[in-house]
Amino acid sequence: MSVPDESPRSVLDNDFSFLRGWQKDAYEEYFRVTRRDFLLVATPGAGKTAYALTVATRLLATREIAAVTVVTPTEHLKYQWAQAAARFGIAIDPSYRNAQGRAGADFRGVAVTYAQVAAHPALHRQRTENRRTLVIFDEIHHAGDALSWGDAVREAFEPARRRLALTGTPFRSDANPIPFVTYVPEPDGAKRSASDYVYGYGPALADGVVRPVIFLAYSGEMHWRTRAGDEITATLGTPMTKDQIAQAWRTALDPSGEWITRVLEAADKRLTEVRRAMPDAGGLVIAGDHETARAYAALLRRVSGERPVVVLSDDPTASRKISSFAASEARWMVAVRMVSEGVDVPRLAVGVYATSVSTALFFAQAVGRFVRARRRGETASVFLPSVPVLLGFAAELEAERDHVLHAASRDPEAELAEAARRRDLPDGEFEGRSFEALRASATFDRVLFDGGEFGTATEAGSPEEEDFLGLPGLLEPEQVAVLLRKRQAAQLTARSAAARSAAAPVPAAASAASAAPAPAAAPVTAVSREGLAALRKELNGLVGAWSHRTGQPHAVIHAELRQACGGPAIPQASAEEIRARIAMIRQWAVSRR
């Protein structure tokens, strides 16, 4: 949320040198036509705060408005907005409480939370009616978090002179409409949100406004016991039922298991590498609840040698801890998932997604904590479990989404109540603790960047993993892609050479008992049992990676490879037939079939 120092006079003089290109365009679009409501969609880290305060400064100077109300999702963000507004000469009271009634005379406005508005909408309506007010909704999608919140926001701010809605993620995972957002009918009966100005991640990346994000996915063998007493073993990310995926995912995140320890070790190594170019770079672990947050902090202390900062949602000193961490050079912070959107620390460059929240909305918000660029060339690295839904979100990072309201087929109030219950509960409460995590190993699965996948499945701590953990911390997006391709090519070449060296050539011998000279026999290459096993393992690893990417079952992929290359099933296939299938599936990956 950092904004450049500038003065209100520069706005009045039409000096917008402190604004980025997209902010100038959006500013002109706002004032091109007089409108009461304006929805700005801009990727996290793009500079929505500076844009909104520039608009507010102009409206105050022209006396179109006399007061400003900022509505935020968290207490911490109220104070960040007040600090930013002070740079524009706008005094905002972040400590305003409903019990006060009127705001202090020294302030031009107040900052409140959505929950605060929902607690007393009539009070905020009266305040809005008494003065010509601009209402700035920070992350407006939060106004749809509950039916009561949406109704309260409408009641409180319907009389506002102007309403400016900001969001980096205008979509939601439910059918709850967002107040003051226009929805356009679709041919299938659904309604899609309409934005007045959009600045997505793709254009922001091209402009150098945000960092390129490198996702490092980790798989592994998960072992757990069901409530019925059955012990299950499965590889994270392979085709499973919905319940099994959730239980394998939760097993991976168990603080006592090997998986999370290995991932935290890898993330700390990555942070060390990034700090060679960004000395103050920090890391953030997003945990599912308070108990696991503390456990992860203890693991990180052993791994890094430093005590991490732990931020819990019910901690009254949370805002002070975040601000202190932002201004320091400490390595790690651990926060529960409920705080992720309020964490605004531009130096964050490495993240660990250690929560089982699986909505596109939350994933986008979490990744948004790491994309804020301070200078060109900075990169962000996010470690995550190899769960298909997360890999899909990572691959579609640049996708621009709108909020779509589908026709309700069930009781919408019941669905929204369930969504609210799930949002407020810690990870694992959804399953009712109906399983017991036993063991969890970790393997480095792959790297995802710019819609492509790189790397080959390998053990955590292997040289192949080190290749990717050691990527330089300062790289342009094009350089990231080139380096990833080079390192993957080198790894594939090394693996193929190892498989060939394991093969033992045995030339066919001519029969000594043959009286008549026979034609020379063509040499036959026999492959040792170890060599054939290595080839099968390589093919199965590639099939597993392709399954992650496409969602196809392993059996279907193997069948398609047999159809394309010929030959029997893999247990009966020769070494050459397996090599042909390996080459084919690599070709699919390169061509993004």
C-alpha cells in the first residue's frame, strides 16, 4: 500500500508525474463522465491506494465532496489507509469507533471496517447523509462476505455523493452479490460483474509494476488413518476422491510430518538466495490456524536460526507486529490465513502456502502479498502443495475474472451460511477431525511459471531441486523463462544419459555349430533390469506430471501414449518402446497440447 510522497497542489495543477501510467489512464476515465459509482479492478500491488487518494484529493478540492469514508476488511488496513492519506494532506481517523457518533473535527474522514458498518448501519447512514461523502471501498468483494454485511453496506452508504470501489479480485466463490456493483445478464441466465477500469496482472507484469511469480510445487507420499481405522497411502496430487485429496493435503500440512519441514527448509534456502540480490527480502508462511502457526514458527526457528514473527488474528498487537516486520530485515513471518489480506509488506518475496483453503479468491489474495515490485527485476517465489486445484490457480495467475452470479438451484441462504461457517473455521474443522495424519514425505514436483511447467519429479534436497532454488533473485520475466527452460533441458539430458548408461549392450553371437556361413545378424541391444526399471520410473513420473497438468487419469494417458507410439502395456514394453513414449509426452509438454 506504499504511495509516493506528493502534495495536493500537484493534483490541482494536473501534475501527475508521481502516478504510474495506468493510474493516469484510470484517473482520466473516472472524470471523463460524471458517475456516482466506479469499480476499479487492479492487480494486488499495482497502486490502488494512490489512485483512490488522488481522486479523493481532486473531489475535495473542487468541493464535490466534503468528507471521505474508507471501508476496509481489517483493522490493520484502516491504519495503513490513514498513513497513506496523510501524504495527500487528507486527515483520516483510523481509530473511529461507533460509540463516538460524530467524527473528530480535526479529520476530513474516517476509516472503518465492513464488520463495523454491519454492527451499526444506521449510524453510518446518518454520517453519510450529514456531509457530501466519498466512500472508498477497499476490497469491495468483502462486502459480500455475508448477507447481513451486504445489506448493511447498502443501507449505510446508499446516500453517498460518490462511491469508489476497489478490488484486486472481483470474483467470489458464492452467489452473494457485491453491493454497488453492476451485473450484466449473460445468455445462460447468469449475471457478470461489470468493471469501469481493469488493470490485470499480465499488463502490470509487462509494465514492471509487479513481480513475476515462480511457483514451486511439492508432492510426496502421504499416510493417514481414517475414522474407520483404515490406513491409506497416496501420493499427493494423484487422482483421488474429494475427501482423500482433502485428507492427503491436511496430512502434508501436519507440523509433525516430514513434508512441511522439507518445504520450509527449501523455502529458507530460496530466501537466502533471493537475499543475495534483495538483502532485506522477507518470507511469509500462511498457516491455517493458530496452533499450526506456532508449530511452523518453531520449525522455522530451527531451520533458519532466527525466531520468526508470529501474527495471529486475535492478537491486539498484530498491526504493530506487521509494521515492525515491514520496517525490519527479519527473515520470516508466520500468519494465520485470516490475516493474509491485511499483510502488506512490500519486501515479502518468498511465501509458503501452508493452508488447505482451496478457493480462487483466497489464493489470489495470498499470492498478492508477494507481487509488489519495488524495482525492476525482483521476483517472487511461492511454495505450495501439489494439489490439482492449487496448480490450476497458479497456472491461471494472469486470468482476469469477474464475479458471476449463477441462478440458484438450492437454498441460497443455506449455502451462504455454510460458506460463512467454513470461512470462519480453522483448517481441518470441515472434516470434523475425521482422520489421523501418520507420515508425510516430500518430493520436489515441478516449477510453474507463466503458464508453463518445468523440472522433473525428484527427491527434496536433490541437486535437481537445488537448480531451481538457486535461481537468481533479480531477473526480468523473460530471463526467468529462459533460465527455467535451460535448467529443465539440462536435467532431462542428464536423466536420459543416466538411463542409457544403465543399459548393457549384448551383441548377438553367431552359431558356432553352423556349417554354412550365415548372413551377419543385426546387433541386438539388451537392457539390464535396472536400466529398464529406470526408464519405467521416468515414464511414470512424466505421466504423473501430465496428469497434474490435465486432470486426466494415469491409465488414460498411458493408453493415449500406446495409441500414438504402439506397443504393449508398460510392463511388457521394450526399452525402445518406453523411450518413444517418453519422447512423445515431452513433446506434448513443450507444445502445450
